Amino acid sequence: MLKAIILIGGPLKGTRFRPLSLDIPKPLFPVAGLPMIQHHVEACARVPNLKEILIIGYYAASELQQFITDMIQEYKVNIRYLQEFTALGTAGGMYHFRDQICSGNPDAFFVLNGDVCADLPLQELLSFHQLKKALVSVMATEATRQQSLLYGCMVRNEGTSEVMHYVEKPSTFVSTLISCGVYVFSTDIFQTMSTVFNSKQSDYYSDNTHNTKETSCIQLEQEVLMPLAGTGKFFAMPTSRWWSQLKSAGSAIYANRHYLHLYQTKSSHRLAKGRSKDNQDDKSCNIIGDVHLHPSASVHPSATLGPNVSVGAGAIIGPGVRIKESIILSGASIADHSLVLHSIVGRATQVGKWSRVEGTPCDPNPNKPFAKMDNPPLFNQDGRLNPSITILGCSVTVPSEVILLNSIVLPYKELTRSFKNEIIL
């Protein structure tokens, strides 16, 4: 028997994802037409003999209740949300809920970070874990030398795949092999976590300064994985499949493109079919490349969508509209002959006629092998907004004949003019 755990953090996390996370929990933000962590649920549900998926975080249970009900009905697998009483770190929540994880005596359990987007080879990782008789197995990928400093880096024995050395976000170069934040654990890992927990408790009670840092907070990377490196219990399985983190709003467009591409082989029914040249009565719009259209969205036949476009439930796309490399969320409307490029249009947002909403793509450098998404700061050293995708929060009104370039608009704003490189508060 197997289980899976999805770690989603809480509302204090994901601040770089604002304003998109202001009206919806970040794990439920739709990418390629599905809530971000539904891609995780779907990958886990495909693994044979997986009996339960546990979602651990400190969002209010009410925010995830409907999502979990929908997932249970769709994938016919047990799913529960375990709410942390406070932020317990990447391993603290797992240790806190160890009894629920170990109930039913699973052979092993997957752990997936909720902000990871990937073509997940979970069955391969499980087979690798069982072959190595490992305590922990991690999915690993290559990054550039410079970008590796932003991730968990590991030195791996090429012959045995054992992780000999692991450092989380090192200050100097260690290795281009990085952790993907996707693991398989044997249940014996809780003995290791228990040692860490008891040590922190002991330090707390013997510390005369009375350090108020939460003693139940355990960081998986620094406090569990780093000491396990070189002990013969920690192994890494490199993969060349697509992988990315979804830290900033700009990375959602990049993830959207890759998930839509995966639909070609795994879920082709989710991709929209364009107008048929042979059928004169076909009322479909013009589709270029991979596009996801929610069945309830209304798109005028003269509109052109794609490549890399997702349109949410109830959205209205008017005549002559052109949308490319963008996500249109539920209830949004794009009026006649407007153009949307490299942008995210929030829920219930209205874009008027003949307007232009455009951002700057922030994809990985195509000339660098293994390059990952950069997540640059919002502002450069001069205090100016770094060029990035344009984001319209929920219920924004953009008037007709307006140009919006490289800008971020917070929810419920009614614009009156054009903007360039600005945050509209």
C-alpha cells in the first residue's frame, strides 16, 4: 500500500504570487485549466496501489473543502486535508501528522511540494526507491551553474546514485544537480525526524535565553536531508523530463505551456479543436497550437487563440480578439478586437474594445542548457519595475482603446488611461 503527501504551505507563503493569490489560495490557482495541485493529485492517482492522498498545510480547511470533494469524486481516491496549527516547516507538518501517515502501514509514501510543476515520473521514482532499499529517494534535475545556488544542491555517486553531500541554497557552487522537491520516503524516516524533534525540545528547555522559535518547526532540507547525505540511506534519481517551480505569477504562463503540451499525449480531450476548413457551418474559433477552453466559455468564431492559452469557466471572448501566451480566468471578458499577449487576466475582469494588454515573457534562456525559470525581484536597483508579464487582478475594468504594458493591476481597480511599467494600487 502507498500514500502521497502534498505540502502546500499557507496564506503567508506565496507572497510573490500576488495579486493572483489575493482572491484564491495559491495551490488552487488554475494552470492549464486545472487547479495547480490537481496536477499532483492526478499524477498520484495514476500510481497503482496508492490508497490515500494527504494534503498538509495551514490554509483554513473551508478554503479547500470543495476542491477535495471534487477530487474524491473525479479520481475515486481517498483525499484528506490535515491543517497545521501554525507553520511547521517542510517536515514539521509530516512529523506532526505521522500517525495519520503511518495508519494502514504503507510500504512507502510520496511527498510533493505544492509549488512544483512537472511531468512527474512517480512510478519510476518508486521503483528506484525500492531497488535501492532507500530511506529517502529524491527526484533530481540539472540546472545551470548560476541558478543551482537557488535550490537544494547535491553531490551524487554516479555508480550507486547515493547522495554523498546535500546543501540547501548554498552560498558557493556545489553542483548543478538540484532537488525537484519530489520524494519517496520509507516510514522509518519518522525515527530520524523524532531525533531532530527531541533534540530541539532538549535545546529549548536547556536554553536560558528562552528562544521562542517554534520547537515543532522542522525543515526537511536542512534538518533531515543534509545529515542523511553520505549515510547510504539517501538516493537521487535524475530525470530529464520537464520540471519547474511556480513561485511567481510569471512562471504560471511557462507552466501553462508545458502542461498544455503534456495534454497532447496524456489528456488530449482537454485541448480545444480549431475551426474545420471543410465544414462551413463550424462555429469554432481559430486555434493555433495548444489551447484549453472551458466548456462554458464563449468564444466568437472570428477570435484567434494560441499558442499557450487557457480560458476559464464563463469567460467571454469577443469578435476579432487575439490572445497568445496568456491565461484568462473565469468570468473575464475580452471585448471586440482587443489583443492580450503574455498576460494573466483575473476573474471577472473586463477588457474593453480595441485595447492592448501586453507583458514581457520571462521564460528560461533557450540558449542555456538546463536553464530554469528566473524569479527576478519586482523592482530593479533603480527602483523601477522589472519588465514581466502583465497581471490584472480580479474584477478590474480596462476601458476601450487603452494600452497596458508590463504592469500589475490590483483587484477591483477601474482604469481610466494607459499604463506602462507600473503597479496600479
